[in-house]
Amino acid sequence: MSRRPPPPPLSDAPLAPGLYLVATPIGNLRDITLRALDILSAADLVLAEDTRVTGKLLAAYGLSKPMARYDEHAGGRTAPRALALLEQGGRVALASDAGTPLVSDPGFPLVREAIARGLPVFAAPGPSAALAALTVSGLPAERFLFAGFLSPKSAARRRELAELAGVRATLILFEGGSRLKASLTDMAEVLGPRPAAVARELTKLHETLVRGPLDALAADPALDHPLGEVVIVIAPGREEAATADDADAALAEALTRLSPGEAASEVARALGLPRRELYRRALDLKGAG
């Protein structure tokens, strides 16, 4: 049986005072960077979304540090302590449960306040589920938009997707496994059969990646209710201008959910067409129906 290699030696260079945003592995603990270990080893305080998760990471590399919980619930209580320490010349590390801090992750209020007070803030880059999924998706990576989590409600989610429909860049979204099928169904209906990829458990033992058109992914039984969080990568929208038939089809679908005015606004954002003309057409379609 192979033995785990010893942890790499830590740097003996002093760590400058400041707030460090430390990216952590999204699954495989060996994806931690040497600089991240240096920072975590030298930090006076480690802020963690879940101290149990970060505690396991520290223990895996033989580190033991003072920790405090920092999430959407505890952040208001923890931030004053961290800011006071920073103003005294301390070193504070903000670590995500997995991936890069602030990317669909708590921490922005703390960073904003540190910057407002003139305190140094440093990035310690590393793993990112969004970028990992993008690079293996087989979709264009030179221009992309990370949109995080969409609304859990279908109507709101469709509105958000309509706003993203006209973006001429690859889309990257997060989703929970329990909502994946419903989200893929909405994506297929609003965005059409664009090429896409669904990545789950990246860098872990049961890593899976499924590629295909959105409508095929929505119908795939293997993606009904997978465990864990998921990254969805979707190809950019079409470059050609929308036709009258495109507008009518989009309006007809939107009118099943919205008033003529709301439908016109949604389709105008999605297709880049004048709202006034779309509103008149929506009234015609509503009257014909």
C-alpha cells in the first residue's frame, strides 16, 4: 500500500499583514496551493464558512489555527473581530468551503469594509468549480459570464434566463442537484437546444460530466436528482439577429405566463428588439388567442 507523501515544507518568509482570500480545493485536497498553505500556516485568524470543513483541510496538512465562522448568518458578528485584528497589523485568511472566496460565497461585505478602511487585501488564487467546469466543457472559453445560482422558482428563473439569452458569451451557472432537472427544462425552453455541459463532483472520486443539447440534458434520467451541487455550462447565443418568427414564438411562450407588457419587456431583453413593437405584436397575439 502506498504511503501519503509528507506535506511540503512551508515557506519561512514572513507574511505581510492583511486580509487574504484563500482558494481551497473543490474536492481533491491535493489541489491546495503551496502559497495557500503558507498563508494558512502564518495567519493569526482563519475565517471559514464552515469551521468543520476548513478544520479537516488544516488537519490534513498538520496545521492548527484559531478559526471563526464567517457566513451569511455569523458574518455580522465575526467581521468586527477580523477588522480589529487587521487594523492592529494582523493577518486574516478568509477560506471558502470549496473553491474561491466570494464566488457565490460569503465574504463580500468583509472585503468591501476592509477596502473602505484602507486595509490591504490579497488574493491567493487556486481552485474554482466554475473555471474547472468551463475548461472541460468543450465550449468556448475566451469569453464567459458567471451567473451563479438562478432563482429556485420557475417563473423568476425563466425571467433571469430571458435576460441572459442575449449574452454573447458562454454561460456558467451553479445549481443544486434537487433542482437540476427543473432548471435544465427551463433553460431548454427559454434558451433553446444550445450545446451545454453538466459537471458534478469535479475532482472527486465520482466526478461526472455530461455534454449535449439542453433539451437532451433535461430529458436525461441520470440528471433527474443527482447528489451535490452542479455546474452548468451553456454555449453562447446566436450571433444572427432575431427574426419576426423568433419574436412571435418567444412572445407566444411568454404570454402563457405574463401580461402583454411584461412579455414584451422580457422578449425585448432576450432578443434585443424594440419593446414598443413587441408590445403591439403581443396585443395582436393576445387578441388572436
